[in-house]
Amino acid sequence: MRAAAIAFALTCTVTWAPLEASSIAATPPKPDAHDKALAVALDAKVQTFRTIAKKLNASSKAESLNDCPLFKKDSGQAFAALFALVPALFVQLVNDFRPQLHELRDTVDGMHPDSPLFREWTTAQGKSFALILSFDNHGKKVDFCQAATVMLDKKSSAADIHRVLGIDPLAIATLFQSPVSATLDKLDPKMRTFFLAAGLSRADAKSLTS
């Protein structure tokens, strides 16, 4: 699971920096016994990957804007609001899955694969989870209507954003500037093949690399 498509909105609104030249070969290497064991350990957490990825579907929050006064007046802003809500979605995600996100980050950070491909992928995944966790507002409930209204208002200050989201606004800039999603976009297809070679099911390999 990636962090900055981590959600669909990020790939729609951001032009990522080009990925630096990789040392990874065009054909993914076959996993050795050590890397197969790591893949199996990661596979044990695949349901958590699926649950979190599902939560990141921004369209699931569209209904929360139905009664928002701003969008009743101007329904044309509803689409823009979905993108403006990305930071709020990340805040809510951490509120809902903080222990699981910490566990996933610690899991991939603690892995030391033999394969350069697998090693680069786990490093990128660790950065992905760390990026999501930077949106921890310590449990403050987010009003999505209010958050969208503030995020779409060009006059909103950093203090206004902090008030509605409960996080440092610099985290938002970091989110949209991070190349981690582009890195995972490059690595995921090869890692999917790698996981299949390690014995994971096609469905699980896809869930871990989407």
C-alpha cells in the first residue's frame, strides 16, 4: 500500500519528481529462502493492508459533504472538495488505524531483505507509513465539511488549517512533495512478480503492491 496514492487523490493532483536511476535489474530476481520467509511474514498482514487501502478511498467521504452549506450553494465545488479532503482523510486514517500503521511501519523497517529490489521496496513502504503517521492529530475528531471549506478558502491561514485538522500544515506540503508514491509506482509491478515467486497468492501479491 502506497502513501501518497497511497490514495487516489494524490496521483490525480500531484506531479511527482522523477525517480532517480535505480540499480534494480529489468527482470526481478527470484527470492531466496530468507526473502521468501520475509514475504510470508508480510503476507500475514495482508488483511491490514486491504483494510487501510479501502479506508483511503476518498469517494467514501463524499456523502459527508451532502449537507455542507458551502456545497449546497455551489455543487460545482464538490469535486474540488474531494481533493481538498486528502489531508483530512489521512488524519482520520491515523485516528482509526494508529496501532496498525505503527505495526506495519515497524514490520517493513525491521526487514533486511537480501534482494536489492525487495530492500528498496521495504524502505519506500516504511517512508510511506511514516508519511501517513505524520498526520497524527492525537485523536481530534475532524469535521470534513469544515475541513473542506477551510482548505478551499484561499484566505485560510496556517492557524486555520491547524485548527480544523489538528496537525502542522507543513505535513501537508511534505505529503504533496514526497516522491515516495512515484517510487512505489516503479517498484510495485516488479514486487508483485517477486511476491508470486515467493509463493504468495495473486490476490495477496496485488494487495501488497497497490
